[in-house]
Amino acid sequence: MLKLIKYAKPFIPSLLLTFIFMLGMAVAELTLPLLLADMVNNGMMLGDTAYVLRSGMTMLVVALISSVCSIAGMFFAVRSALGIGRDLREGIFTKVSSYSLDEFEKIGTASLITRTTNDVTQVQNTLIMIFRFMIFAPLMCMGGIIMARFVDPALTRMLIIVIPIMLVFIVIMAKMIMPMFSRLQEFVDRVNLVLRENLMGVRVVRAFNRQDYERNRFDAANVDLTSIAININKRMALVNPVMMLFINGTALLIVWAGGIRIYQGEIQLGDMIAILQYSMQIMFSIIMATMMFVMIPRAEVSARRINEVFVSEEPEKSDQSFADEKAFSETVEIRREKVGAVEFKDVTFRHKGAENPALKNISFTAKQGEVTAIIGSTGSGKSTLINLIARFYDAESGQVFVNGEDVKSQCVDSLRKTLSVAPQTTNLFSGTVADNIRYGKDDATQEEIEHAAKIAQADLFIIEMEKKYDSEVSQGGANLSGGQKQRLAIARAIIRDADIYIFDDSFSALDFKTDSMLRACLKEEIAGKTQIIIAQRITTIKEADKIIVLDEGEIVGIGRHMDLLNSCEIYGEIARSQLSEEELSHG
């Protein structure tokens, strides 16, 4: 947890106020037993009612001060902890936003959600306890011992014997419980993973009638989580009874020994009562510390998992990382010389853990103003190739150039500003239709939104919706068809003013007529810009300036449609499976 201490720096003033109020509360609480002893010895034992009333009023004022300090300290402690939790969540979100796809796959989406919510909440709740009691509990414990020795050193020796035994018990319990908390968080991840997969794939689950299978998967994960939680709570259940045994046993010893000393005339009744109260304060402060020690192991596990999110293997370079503005401006000038150009030079890429490369020795150039199409069988590496352009992955060997510069030497945010991508998997966000199109350009006007929708042929269904562009899109676009979602994603890509437009199998859900109309509009709308189109249909790419044929991660053909029909066997097979003899003969 110490690695997260930097997030507490903005809250130092609040923490100082917490310290002051907790100190005031501790002083007030330590004063009360002395006032009670004085009231008993000099008031009750002597029958002085007026003295008792005056002492009682003084104790009431001190108790009121203690309550005010407690409330104020709690307020500032909670405010500080909640603020740290807020900043932690923001930091995790910002960090995850810069992750490469490899890093996403390494940790997992379900685990990232757990770390952002469950783990941060665990750290946050523990910090509230620490801020409240890390000052108060030690002060009460040490102050109680000092004040008790001041009243009667002989009775205080019993506390000095009992306290180390209690501390040994606490340390043993912490060592037993801490490894189990690590497993607990792993099981929470697993439950979240199964739940997320089931909810996102609900249509597939129902289509294949696998509800019972998914229920069994969830039950297994849930039972494991419940089992480890029960085992933890069994051990934690020992803490309170053992602590109460120590407290009550110590109280009995004090009353027994104190009664003997009162009978012998060595102390007064008020002194024994004061010692008894101080022992209770000391014991309860140790219980508070125990509560912290029980929570800290779990928070430590959560903090370690949060730190894993912040440890990025290859942090992306943002524009801020260019401290030398001159070097940055020179980089921009280099890019302007080859605006829109994409070049691969002997690129090989292998997914982590894979035996064979996904791409092998890829070399080609997509020139400005040209339409470059990529086609190939499923798993041939088409989408992987696109991911290298946007630097979602980095090539194992070889170089990828965008605008004349190696992508590895470019700022990631500046690189992606030159790209506009319609991904293979259409992701829409909750909000309106206009919001989803505007996602490609924050300051887009309504006219620009409608124009992009018209180019993407999305206006055909938008105008039929009740609120048109203000119609709500549910999470993931669940209230739209596959073709409608694709057209909105294409409109989102079109509205962005970019040098390079990438359409990753973005026309697959469109009918032939809509596909043809969309491509005709695109040709006119983004003429002069570089277009890279991944497609499975020959009709979508046959007019492209350059067609690249991929097979098992290798380029097996480059050329125009008619040339490839004769020179590339794989392209010919794809074309013959989709086109009639007449279409083949006429190109």
C-alpha cells in the first residue's frame, strides 16, 4: 500500500485536521477516568453532593468535546479516503486507456473491472480505518498505560503482561489470513469473468440452449468464492471472542488485586475504577488495531493488484513525452512529406504464447489517394495487420511506417489522430445516435453528423426512428440490427478528418445494394485520402487500386482484380466461389 501513498498528497491538509481532532479525542478520553476517580474519592466517598455535581458537569463537557472531535475526525478521514479512492479509479482508468492489446489480454477485462471497483473500495475502506485509528488507537494504548502507571504502578503491571500476548495473537492471525485474501480476490475475478461472458454472450447461450451449462459454471465459481470467504470468516470469528476473553480476564484481575489493595489501604476506590477504565480503553484500542490488522492484509492484496495495473511493460508515448518541441515539430514536417502513406517492410508478428507467427515478412505500400484492399481466409492475419498500423501491437521484426515515419518512434495519440478506423467488431455506446456519430469528432455540428450519416447510408433508418438523431442507443447497440450498427460505425469513422481511413470488414452486414451505394459515396467523399479496406466479399474490393491477398499470415498476391484472377490461385478460388461466370469474365 505504500506505493499508493502519492495519491494521499493532495489530502495532507485534511489528514492533518484528522490528526488534530483524533488527538483531541484521545486527550479527552484519557482525562475522563481521572475526573471520575476524583469525583469518587473526593465527592461520593465523602458525601459531598455539590462536588459530585461540579465534577459531573466537567465530565459532561469533556465528553462533549470528545464527541465533537470524533465526528470532525471521522468527517475528514472519510473525505480523504474517498478522495484517494476517486483518484485511484481515475488513475486506473487513465492507465488502462493507454494499454496495448497484449496488456489487456495479460490481466483480463473482468480482472480490470474488479481492480477498479472491488479492490479500490477495499483500499478505500481500510484507509478510513487507518486514518481514524492509526492516531487514536496508539495514543489511547500508550496514554492509557502511562496514566494507569501514574494512578497505581502495581496494578498496571498486569496490563504490561497481557498486552504482548494479545499482540502475538494478532500477528499470528494476520499471517494465517493474508494468503487467503489473495485467493479470495482471484475467485472474485473468476465470478466476474463468468458473469460478464454470460451477459455479453446471452444470445449465443440461448441460441445453443446452454443455460444449464452456464449456470453450472457460475455455481462452481460462486461456491469456490463462498468457500474461501467462509474459511476466512471462521478464522476471523476467533478474534472477537479471544479479545473479549483478554478484556474480561484483565478486568477480573484488576478488580481482585484492586480490592486487596483497597482493603490494605494502599489505594482508594476511585483509583481502582480509574485503572479499570484505563484498562478498558487500552484493550479496546488494541481491538481497534486488531480490526485494522484484519483489514490491512486484504487491502494489501488489493493494493498489490492495483499496482500491477500501473506497472506497464511498454507505456505508450504521448505527446507530453516530447519534451523537445523542436524535435516534435521536425517530426511533424517529416510526416507532411508523405501524408497518408502506409508502408510495411519485412514485418513479422507473433502473438504472445503463440508458436507460429500471425504475420510473416509482410511488405507493401498503401499510397495516398489510393484504395488498398486486403482479402484472405479467416485467420489469415488481416485484422492483425491493421492493429500494427494503429500500434495496438508492435511488430516482432521489420518496420511499419505511417506518414513516412516508423510508428514506434511516433507519439501514440498523434499517430492515431491521423487514422480513422471502423473496426471489425462494432462497438456503440449508450447515448443518442448523434452522440455515437459525434464520437469520431467532438466538435461536429449537426449538419456534419447528418452528412456523415448520409454518406454511410445510415440516414435511411435514422429518419424512420421516432426521435431521429436524438433516438437512444442502448448499451452495445442492442436495439439496432447488425447492418444498422455497422453503418453508424462507418459514419463515426467518416466524420473524423483523417489522413488514413481503415475499414476492417465494416461492410459485411450490408446488403449488396447498400454496400455499392456506400462505396460510391465514399469514393467521392474522401477522394485524395488513403483508404485501407478489409473485406470478405470480392464485390466490395474489386474496384480497389491495389488488392493484397493474405494466406496463413503471408502475402500470396498483390495487384488489381483482373490481374489477380489470373495470377493468384487463392484469389481466383475466392472469386469463383462468390461470382458467376459472367461476372468473372467481365471483371
